[in-house]
Amino acid sequence: MTKQIKKIAVLTSGGDSPGMNAAIRSVVRTCAFMKLECAAIYRGYQGMIDGDFKDMTARSVNNIINKGGTILKSARCEEFRTPEGRQKAYNQLKKHNIDAFVVIGGNGSFAGGLKFNEEFNFPVMGIPGTIDNDILGTSYTIGFDTAINTVVEVIDKIRDTASSHNRLFFVEVMGRDVGHIALNAGVGAGAEEILIPEQNLGLERLLESLKRSKKSGKSSSIVIVAEGDKTGKNVFELKDYVEEHLPIYDVRVSVLGHMQRGGSPTCFDRVLASRMGVKAVEALMAGKSNYMVGIRDNNLILTPISEAIKAHTPVDEELVRVSDIMTT
């Protein structure tokens, strides 16, 4: 017989993403609504090992839905990768009378929760919080919408400078393994070319594209480059290559970096996080474990964590086709 859940803990793990606070708020307030106790675990799995817990009430999460980052902090934890570290974490959970936990994070965070469940048969539920939108089992992860809106806003500003000086800008965005940010923001910002890890377009095609842009009368261009793109070793090598072969261009590089993680979450991310937090608690109370909450066709679904972490979500081929047409 499944043990009755009376107290649920919530933690954030891995890289931060806008909307994590909204998800924390949702978990805490759903617990309050269902007359459950709730505890926050600070600093991810490291805090779980160290016993960095704090009991939460509905009022503990006032005025955080609009804040970026995570009030619970986040940390990568090598110790949790060891059986000894996970045993310490389990001991702390039992000490604080925790019956289940919700982890908000990405693939690595979910893999840790899955391993923990396998060893201790401890109820775990995942909420996907990552700007990369790269987790199977959900159309959107918390933070992705905010990140692409941040990128589009910055590119709009860069285009003003590019147009004023007849320049070519290479704008590097996050996406070491997947090109969702680059592809969506590139289409949304009207980039002349989009380079993503999933498609090695080659340096020659890049040159041909830039030549066509120049010939068609464009005096400035924006090329969006995902950090994991394979066209060149890095965005600065691309700059050097274009300057060498197309000296007609005045080339600049802008690496957006961690600004893509920050900022107040969009309404979409706030609503998504709120819905996922409710679903996570309800699923645990229904006896579910080792699932990730996702969204597809605007319906919340549960995907086994073991499936969610198997591979990265492929890019939308229809959007790739749209991007090819738009960059004509």
C-alpha cells in the first residue's frame, strides 16, 4: 500500500530559468489548498544533502511570480552523483518528514531524481524548467518563452546599429545541443541567416547567403548563431572567415550569454509554471511518481522521467522551412 503523502518538498536544480519562482509558488500554494505541509529545499540537491530546508506556507511565496531566477537558489552537486551523497539526502528527507519532492529543472536534475527514486522508492515529480526547451514530453519548458522574447528584443536593438552603420552582426545565443532559441528568435527577429547545431549549413552556403543578401540590396544583416553550431569552431571564427572572403562587410560579434536566463518571466511562462505546479502536486497525491509534467496541444500530460531524459527535443522542421523561405 502506498504511504499517504502529508508533506511535499520543492527544489530548483541546474541552470536557472525565468518562471521557476512561479512554479515554486504554485507547488507551495497547491499544497496549502490541499491541506498538505510543504517545505522548500535551498540550493538544489546540495541543499538536500546539507539539510537546508524551510517550511513554507501560502504567504511564504508572496510577490515572487514576477521575479526571474529562483528564490531557492540552485547549485550543481557532484556529491549527489554518489550513493553516499544520495543516502545523506534520503536521511535528511526522512529527518524533515518529507514524503515526496518536486524538482524543477532540466535533464540532469531529472536524472538525479530518477536515480534517487530507484534506490529509495521515494516519490519524485519533475517540472521542466530550462530556457533551452530541449526536454522530450513537452512542447514548452518553463523559461523558453521569456528567453526567446529577450533575444528578440536585443536583436531588434542590434539591428538599429547594424542598419545605421551598414554592418553584419553575428549574434550568438544559447543552445549548446539544440537550436530552439536560435530558430524561434531568428524567425521572430527577421534574421538573414540562422545557424543551429541540427543543421551544418557549411561556410560556403553562409557566404552564398550573405552574397545574395548584399546583391538584393540589403545594407546590413543579422546572423543568429546557436553556441553549438558546427559551421565554424566558434562565432569569432565565423567573423574572421567572412571578413576574409567578403571584405565588403563590416562584421561585428555580439554574444548574448547569460542575459538570456534573466529577467521577469512572460505571462506565458507564469501561466505555464502555475499550471504545471498544480499538476505536479495532484499527480503525487494520485500515487504517481517518476513522471515529468509537460504540455502538448495546451493539455497537461505526464511523461515518465526515463523517457523525458532519453534525448533532446528535435527542432520543428516546419519552422526550419519557414526560416528558409523568410531568409530568401
